Amino acid sequence: MTHPAPDESLYQAHVESVTNAFDQAMDAAGADTVVVFSGALHIAFLDDHGYPFAVNPHFAYWLPLTHVTDSYVIYRRGQPPILTYCQPDD
């Protein structure tokens, strides 16, 4: 089964909506930069298994990455958002 190509204009409109919302929040807070952490994997004490990962919803608001740990979205007013994507050595 093939999937249709995503409509990039829809995602661009989403990013514009998110940046507008963050601009308003930054105005209220008196800030000009926001750093949003995706979240970290937590390992259970005395165990080698981690707890199920749940991405920070503020990170997922920016982009649809739900299984990415230790990454950041950095947004400076008037600039495109930057994704700092953690790619650990395997």
C-alpha cells in the first residue's frame, strides 16, 4: 500500500501557527528564546528496562516526533525553529 505524499504547505501553516502562539507566550513572559526538551528515557532502579517513554507534549506540538529522546527545539523570535536531534552512537 502506498501513502500519498504529505502536503508540505499544511505543515508550514502549522509551524506558523505554533510560532505565533509561542510569540504571544514569549511576549507575556518577556522572553525572546524558547528551548523545548523532548524528554529523557528513565531507567528503573536496579533494572535494565526503562519506563515507557512519553514525549513532552510541548515538543510534539512543534513536530510529529514521538519517540525521540534527549532532543530540543530552539525557537528565537523572528528566526526559523532549530531541531537539535540526539543521535547517540550505537
